[in-house]
Amino acid sequence: MITTEPPKVKVQKNGNRHVYKYLRCTKKKTAVRCSQPFLR
């Protein structure tokens, strides 16, 4: 299953803003790991 995290906003010194939205795997079993930690 995949879920979204709250968007992260980064503001540069010159005032430009970048919004990053991340998707991540929500497998709960410790023996089974997701192949990708997050998607941008």
C-alpha cells in the first residue's frame, strides 16, 4: 500500500519556493521491506 506524506515546502534565499510531495510504502511487516523508501 502507498500513502502520501504532508507536502514539504523549501524556501530559497532568493524567495523561490519549492513544494515536494512524497509517496511512501506502508507495509507493516518487519520481515518484508519496500523496494523504494519514497517517491518524489
